[in-house]
Amino acid sequence: MLTAAQVRDIIQERGLAIHKVKGQNFLVDENTVRKILRLSNFSPVETVVEIGAGLGNMTADIAERARQVFAVELDDGYCDFMVERFGAPCVAVQDLRDAAKPIQGHIVVIRGSAMSFDPGWVAEERRGIVVYGNLPYCETTPILVHLLEHRRHIDRMLLLVQKEVGERIVAHPGAKDKAYGKLSVMVQTYFEPALLMDISPTVFLPRPEVRSAFLSLVTRENPFGHLGSPLPDDFPEFLHRVVFQAFAKRRKMLRTLMPEGWPSVSAEDWNRVFADMGIDSSRRGESLSPQMFHRMALTLYGIVYGSER
């Protein structure tokens, strides 16, 4: 791997930039990299999509363990360096979707934003992909939401995130520090999260002002199986709306807050929603588990749409 001194030299020699304001930090500690690789347990049959590959400091190590690595990077200068370093082909993200056949190469550099990249473009027919990423702090939540929307082709994710964000993702209902929220519910709906490792700012270049965490997210095969019936295609989007409404104003009780999102739903129907969930309507959103939100969304969906869908 490249040392901190080597990273500085490459950036200076090539006139590149580190976007510290966006939370861009390079992992440059060999011991930390070794621990992350051990915890990641990459397999020779896996395809890995690396988000924010930078200079490819993790790319080479991942490639030694995985079948193929797609290194996604927005900065042109970093992409050019990786192409030279690895002798790798480079494809613009907007051209990848329409590629006539899978891109060949043990390492493939994808030039473009992770927010424009669909993992399904590189997933195999019978096997999903692994997403690895050292996510820029200011873009972590948007990238996570984007990946949730394209979760169908993802087997698991391994992410370096700000520790506070990681704690929010794994938080349980009623957490004393108010970490549990809409991000917790939506991620836990589709993935089983675990914080694998606490990471010090000293292992990054430049050093961030906050601690980081290494997070594992394993895809749930049947996230709505407990509901016991086939769901409409737009149910995930409806659930998203329900969850966001429930956390719109944390201090409000559900019986007051939820009707604000669906003013046409009668008080009697709201009572039916809460009765079907088996809860008191005076509870707040942060006290409900993801499964309880699923039940709320299913009952409310039937009331709002009836037999129309």
C-alpha cells in the first residue's frame, strides 16, 4: 500500500487535490488496512465495487482477494493514476450501463459519481456484488440511500463511515442518545448491520476531526417475510414515506404526527392502524422497531389505496 508520504508526493507531483471540506480522507495505516481486510473476508469468487477508490490504496489489496474489482472514482486525476498504476481499463459511468458485454479486467476503473452508478450493471446473473467504500463524510447518507434503492444486486456492504453515522445505523428503538431514526429503520429493513471496528483519525490523511467506524451490512433475503403476504411493487416507497413522516417531529405522538402526512385518512382509520399494530397511539416514532413500521405501512397502504393497487 501507499504510505502517507507517498500519497502526499503523488498528490503534489500530479497537482491533485484532497477535498477535505467534503470529508475525503485516505486510509494510510498498514495495520488498520490489514485488520479491515481480515474483517472483510473477501472471497476469490466475489465481485467488489469500491466506492471512492482514490489512488487505489485499498484497490490493490482487495484485488488480491476478489475475483474482480470495479473501482469507482469521481476525480479524473485519481482515475488517471489508477489506470497507470494497475494497467487497468477505464470506463465512464454513463457508458457502463449500455456496455454490450461485461468489462474485462481484474481491476476496472469506473470514472464518475457513485450516485450515478447502479451495482446491477456489473452484477452476475446468479450472484450479487460486495460494495466496499470509504465514504466521504458529507455524502454518506445520500450514497447509502442510493445503494438502498439498488439493493437488489448487493449481497453485502463494507463501509468506512463517520462513527456517529455508524451508531445511528445500528441503533435500537428507544436509544438514549436519540441515535435511532429514519436511517436506522430503512437500513435495518434491508440489511443486518454490525459495527466491526472503531477507527482513529490518526490512520487517515488528512486527519478528520471525528472518529470513524467500519460497518458491515449483510442483505436480508426476505425483509418483509413477517408480513405474510405478497406486497405491491410500490410498497418500499410507501414505507419510506411512512418512516420519514414518523420522524418528522420527534417530540410529537404518532396520533398527532401521522395524520399530518395523510390528512384524508379518518381518525377511525388511524385508530385501526394503531390497533392492528397493537400499540398505544401516544407512542413516538423512535419507540417503534422496523418490523412495527412495516406493519403500520401495510395497514395504512390498504386504507389509502384499498383495492386500487
